[in-house]
Amino acid sequence: MQPTILLSALLAKYHTKTAKSLCQIFDKHGVKYEFLETKDIWMRDFMPILLDDGRLISYDYDPDYLKDEKYSHLRTKIQPLKEHINLVLDGGNFVRLGVKAIMTDKIFRENPLKTKTEIVEIIKQKCALNELIIIPRQPYDMLGHSDAMVRWIDENSVLVNDFSNESKSFNYRLIKVLKKSGLDVKFMKYREGFFTKKRDWGAYLNFIKIKDVLIVPIYGIDDDDVALQQIKKIYSGYKVEAINLSEIIELGGALHCITAEKFGR
């Protein structure tokens, strides 16, 4: 079954051109989508997690970066569903394929009253996982989301942003954890000089996959072609579409961040 993509009505209101371009790609490939009334555009962070069997799993959305009362207007309140995880987490820190998922170790800091083992087992049980792989978060990343770092190619391999230009020690720790879980690791390579103070993360990995279509956020720069060539080679079974998401990327997220899914209407 093909999921319906969920978007915030605020995206259409404040980022009209981006929303229109995205919907044109959806229409081209027969992808269903809906706009919902929310308090910010980052749907992935607070919307329930969709499992392959159609179940939606809610969780406690109370991120540390929105704790201050001055950000209360940005917190979308989701009523707990029948299937609910009694843990604080962000949907952007949950990258799943089948019975495996990857999260950063931020999940432990957000739930200090439970042991690491308890946290892992709760998520595995609620989300029907055989394995939950915990990776180190980027030291300077305020959000601590795994969907900016690593994406599944298949259940035995992952595509990882190459952090060696920024921190060889962090890159080593990240790869060590993934390989310890038996995963084949492929790298999204960047030329030296790609990362700047303004462009401090590789948004290309923040793509979405719907059926046989893979939609990649791009910056509108020369490096886009290099990234797209890598993605087309790795995801050769997909029709790859690109969308200029530079105005969203500047806000700190990209395509996976502004979307969520459900089955049916």
C-alpha cells in the first residue's frame, strides 16, 4: 500500500513556491498528499510513526530545543494514540526500514529515568523491531536527529554522510557502530569546501522514498549534480527527482523533516 504524505498548511502559506514544486512532483507520480493545520512545518518531529502494517505509533514530543516557554507556540500537541510510546523522542531521530531502525544516543539523554536497555526494549517492542541501532549524535548538532546522518539502502546497508572533512574521530566512531551491527556502509562524499558556516550539514540524505520514487532536496548549487549522481547510482531501482529546498534547508531541515506519512485518507 502506498502512503499518503502529510504536509503542514504553514508550508503552503509561507513557502508557497516550495510547496507547489513538491506537489507537482507528487502529482506527476500519483502520490497522495494532505495539508494539516500544525504549529510549525517540521511534521516528522511530532507526527506519529507509520509502521509497515499501517499502525501509527505516537510518542511524547517534548524536545529539549523547544523547552523554553517562548517556543511554546511552536509545539504541536498530538493526542496519544492507542499505540503510544511513553518516551520523549523526535520522529526525526527514527530512521527505519523493515524490522531495523537507527537513532542517535540523544534518546538516552531525553529519558533519564529509564535505563538504556529499557529504552531500547520499549521502542523495539512498540515499533515491531528486531534491532535498534544507537549511533553517536553529531557533537555540534542541536537537534540530534539520525535522519540528517544516515539512511537505509536496504536492510543490510546504509548511506552515511561523510563527516571525515569535519571530524575524523566522530566519523570513525559512527562507522564503527554501524559496522558492528553488520551493516555495509556507503558514503555520501562532499568536496573539500562544501561545508561552510552557513552550510553546515549535508541535506541530500534528508530525502523521502515513496514506492519507486526518491525525491532529493538540493541547494541549487554545482555540488547538487555530484550528490545526485551518487544517489542515482546507489538507489538505481528508483526514479530520482530533485527539488530545490534551499529556503527550508536554511531553517535547519529538509524534505524528510517537513513530511510524515499515513496509510489511506
